[in-house]
Amino acid sequence: MAQDKRIEILDSYRFIAIISVMLFHYYSRWTTPRNPISLYPYGSSCNYFSYGNFGVFFFFVISGFVIASTLTKTNQIGEFWKRRLIRLIPSMFICSFVTFILISLLDSGNLFPNSHSFKNFLFSLTFLTPEISKKLQLNLEYVNGSYWSLWLEVQFYFVASCIYFISKKRFVSNFIIFTVITCIFDYYFSKILLDKNTINALNLSYNTVNYLQNFKDIFNYIEFSLYFSIGVICFQLYSKEGTGINLIFLTVAVFLLLLTKESLDFTRIRVYHSVFLMVLAFLGFIYLPKLLDRVTFKPFSSIGVASYSLYLIHENLGVLLINKYGSVFGKYSYLFPVLVIALLSGFSILLFKYIEKPLGLYLKKKLI
């Protein structure tokens, strides 16, 4: 199987993920009840995408698949990290800088004060969580709220690369064992160790509880690790390696995900059941590739290719544009986000084509 060939359906999946997140941010995130006031000219009348933020979790599944693939083509851990940093840093610098400049110029109402700070711009380039700065009493934030998921990605890269280069042949089994053990510990940790009703029974000191809570706040990868694991397992299925055991691993990962998110309570409709759609999407292109090839749409996959830059720049800047200029559409102001999506998608495609891709190729030649 030619695994070096770009898998176009993944770009379509990236499109689905990024559009879901953008619709959430442009219609649901910045209105009541999630925000004290609505920043949209159409208020909460179009709050139909309150679960669109789960597109981020779809990105985690895609990332698990892609990183597993990347590791198989990498000889050393240093090479892997060079490739990741070349992929992450240039777009992060450009998009966070553009966000900082434009919001500083346009946000006269100070809707996004964190985006006005040059210190926050510099901090965003580190990919670290603001929780670290808070513990150090620096109180730094991201220039864009959506950057929270990047720290999770970095933690996943660290865990996956360490496990892979310890034993390449046993990567998937070791990765799943590690994930299951840490998820069980995290569940126990959250439900028992930090439960106010059991702290006294366990005779935990205040300092111990505080230390454990700080650790959990900063190293939060475990909470989302099962999504990445599903992607890793799906890559193994795609590679036709250990199909039987990996289907068992996949079943275990899905079960634990539903269990830890309390989604086994079928008396209520829980959005975490969308994990089944994610799994079916991947099983579909693994086992029915020709069928899905027929439904891929080039403009959508083009946006998917540029989804990283689009994710980095879309939230605060997009919401600000909607807040300031959406009313020019009058009673059709709810259509203004479509224009913003088109504008920022175009910017991201151009950024990928003329800067991100050629710069990435240049840096790989120089550094790898």
C-alpha cells in the first residue's frame, strides 16, 4: 500500500471538523448561556450549532491517524519533532500575529482583551497551556481561545513518539495499554481522589490534593487520549496490520470513551454518541474507499488541507468581524458568518499554498 500518498478523504474529514467548529463559534459559543451577552447581531436566534465544538474531537481522531502514519516514516525521535515543529510553528506565528494586529486595530470595544496583548502573542507561540502561567502567577493567555487544543496535541506527540521509539513493533499495543491504564487512573483520580466526600476518608493533606489538582489541570491529555487512540488504531486497520486484535482495541477504546464521559446513560441523548459517527467515518474509508472517493468534493478538501491555519485564525477575529459588520445585512445578519467563513477560508488556502507549504519544504531540506 502506498502510504506516502496523501489520503484525500482525510482532507474532507478535516473540512467537516473545521466547519463544525466555526459554526459553533459563529452561532453558539458567544451568546447566552455560554457567554453573559451575545456578541452576534442575531443574538441567540440561530443557536443551532451548540455541539459543533465536538469537531475538535474529530480533529483529535484524525491527528491520531496521521501521527501514527508519520511515525512509521520517521527514523529518529529528533526527526519526528523537527517535522512537527516545522508543521506547527510557521502558521502559528503568522496567524497569531495577524490576529494580534487586526484585533488591536479593530476591537475598539475591547471584546477580546487577551488578543490585544503582545505578551499573549508571544506566549501563544509556545503552545503551552495558560494553566502553567497561572501557576507561575504570570497570568498569560492565548490570543485566540481555540488554541487550547494545541497543548493537547503537543502532549499526544510526546506520548506517542516516546512509546513508538521505545518499541516500534509493539507501538499500538503499548500505546493502548498506556492509554487504558492512564484513563482508569484518571477516572479513579477524578471520581475518588478529588471528590470532596472522600478526601477526608483517604486522609489526604491539603497540599497533596492541591498538587494532584495542579498536575491534572496542566497535563490534561489523558482526558482526551481515547480520541487520539481511536485514530492510532484506525491507522493500523488501514495498514492491514493485526486486524483482529485492533478491532478489539477499537471496541475497548470506544467503550471506555463512552464510560468515562457517562454516555452509557441512554435515557438522555448525549452528544458523545457522535463518537460512533467518527468511528464509522474511518471504517468507511478503510473498508469502502471507492464509495467515499465518489463523494469527495475538491473545494471542501482544499479547505481541509488548509484547516490548521483556518483553525488558528478563525475564532476571535471572525467573531469580531461578525459583531462589527454583521448588522449591514439587516434582518439577514445571520448570513454574515457565511461571508466570514469564505473570507478566512480563502486566506488560509492562500497561506497554505504560498507560505506554509513552500516554507515547510524549504525547512525540511535544511533541517532534516
